[in-house]
Amino acid sequence: MKLLGGLLSPFVMRAVLVARLKGHEIPVEMPEGGLRSEAYLRLNPFGKMPTLLDGDFALPESAVIAEYLDEVLEGPRLLPDEPRARARARLLARAADLYVAPALTPIFRAREVPEAVPAARESLQTALGQVERLRPAGAPHAAGEHLTIADATLMPVFFFLDAFESPFGTATILAEAAPGLAAWWKAARQTAHGARMVEEMGAALAAFMAPRS
């Protein structure tokens, strides 16, 4: 079993975290020939990362990969058995995918389209406030009392809030719009898994931002 993609992608890191939270390591590598090669598109016709390879089974889309890993790997379940708790975990993960991550995309591309940043900051503030209202107040983890797929989804996205604090004030937006989420993130990034994730994504971001010769 391995993942095709790069660790800077929050979608790749979501799958990595799901495996790690269950006590497993999955190797990660970029696909030979890139995401648009014919060989990769046969595995993942969307041409995006990640793709999970499990024997002769190729699975695209990180949300689906996360749930598949939760089912097939031994370890603590990251989707609760209780239906409402399971729905909340899925809801928070979906909110991160549909609202928080898209708001960060123009900030990530600010060097190319700087005029898009003010609207993106407003969208980010709105999205974080919405996610704040969806989660149980004061919960130690993203969706409640236990680690779930919501934690694995939100943690890699929130890495970029810290990474883009200067000059875009994204961590400040989090603290002001969603203080409960800010407290959760402060605790999450100090865990062993969180600290390792921050180190890995930080190294990948530095490599990505480095001048090309």
C-alpha cells in the first residue's frame, strides 16, 4: 500500500494522518511522470493527488481514501459507531473541503493573483466561523471527545493558517473568528502527530517556495 502525491498537499496529508492515527505508516511518493502522465491518469482520471494504491486497487479522492483506510487498517476507528457522532465528523471534514480549503487557495497563489487576497481573507473568516458553530463547544478534538477523520482533515489545512500568518494574518483571522478552533489547533499541533506533520509540511513548503535556478 502506498500513496501517490506530495506531503505539502493537505489532501495527501489527510490520508497520511488517518493511517498514522490508526498506528500505521504509508509510504508517499510523487507519481513517475507527474499528475498528467498517461500512466497516472489511468489510475486517477482526475489528475489530482492523492491516489491510494492497495495492491491492484487504485483509489482517488482523499475523503474516500480516508474512510477506506479507516475500514481496512487495524486500529482505533476514526468514524464513530454512533450515527450522529459519525455524521458530525463527516460534516466537519466536508466543511473543511468545501469552504475552508478553497478560501486558502487564492492566498497560496497570492504571488500570481494578489488582487484576490482580500476577498479570500473574508471568505476564510466566514468559513472558520461556520465551522466553529458546527463543532461541540470546548471539545478536546475537532468533532468531540475522540479523534476522528475531522481531525485528520482539518489539521493539514490549519497548517497553512500558521504558514501564511505573515503577511496575510491568517492565524489572526482564526483566533478572532473561531477561538474554540484556535484552541483545538494549538493543542493538536503540539501532539506527536501534529508536530511531525507541521515539520514535514514546513519542509515541503520551504522547498516549494525556494527560488528555482
